[in-house]
Amino acid sequence: MKGIHRGNKLWEGHRIILPQHEDALWEKRRHQEEIIPPKIDEDELEQMSRRIGWAMEEERPILLTIAGKYGAETFCGFIERIAFHEQRVKMRNGRDIRWIPFHSIIGVEEPYED
């Protein structure tokens, strides 16, 4: 008998995935995409430290690039406190407050003004 070979196309549009399974699938894909933050040389670390200190003294906003588990992210805000003994920086952007560890900071810039 010669017929149409559809393979799995007949059921392609009828697949159903439970929300729990979908979350697990996305989590598995994210783990496969984990990155290792780049190594920063001493000169760059010193320059980033100066920029952070300047932003705190002048009460100016600063843009930090942070190495996350699955990629780099940015956070713009005001530095409220530098906790040297805890090796982290406290930043605020409106109501959003973050403690950012020193080792995860990979970039420091002044935010662009329009």
C-alpha cells in the first residue's frame, strides 16, 4: 500500500507540555549556556575601583556590568555602601536594592545621559 508518509507531522500541532516540564526544560537549557566570567587584569580592577569610589563620593549614578551565571547583565544606580570586609557593594535604583559581590563586577561605566 502506497500512502502518504507524514512521519510525526500529523501530531506536530497537538503536542502538549505541562508547565512544570516546560520550566524544567528551560532550566536545563540555561544550565547548558552557563558562562565563565573573564579574568580582569590589575590595571582594569584599579580603574573600576576608582570609578566606583568616585560615584559614591560624588553621589552620581554608575552602570555596573555584572557576570551572572548565564551571561552578563547591567545594573544602573547609586552606590550607597561599599562593604570591604564582605567584599560587596550596595546599590540602589529607586526601590530596587542590590548587594553585588566584587568578584562578579566585570565592568564599570558612567551611564549615558540624553
